[in-house]
Amino acid sequence: MELFYSAKITIPFSQIALLLIISTLALLFGRVKLALLVTYVFVPYWGFLASEGFATGSILNTASYFGFGLLLTVLALIGFFTATK
């Protein structure tokens, strides 16, 4: 639990505003899947690239992080475009 209290991350206000604007517009136009996809892209970016994890992590950590992020995005896109009966 100490890890969560000691973690420091700085997210630029412009990026937060961009996320809010895109998500709000997508939701206002009824594009819920697009709003979720935008969130799925911003949150991992903030969690890894905006923090110091990208610069201090090993190449294996970096590759696995991006691999799982890509897998999450691909699975989300498959789920979004799969019709349910």
C-alpha cells in the first residue's frame, strides 16, 4: 500500500482537458465505444510514459507493458465490433 501513497505522477492539464473534451463529445454523440477506446489509450500512457517508469524500466518491462497494452486495445476493438445476438 505504501507504493500507492508514495507514487508521484504529473499529468499535464492539457492532456486531461483533451481527454475530457474527446470523451465528452463522443458520449454526447452517442459513441460510447469511442469514449472507452480513448480512455484505454490515455490511461496506460499516463501510467507508464508520463511517469518515470519508461526511462527507468528494463527493456523486458517496457516490451511487456506495451505488449499487454496492445493486447488490451486489440481485444477491446474486437469486443466493440462483435455483434451480440
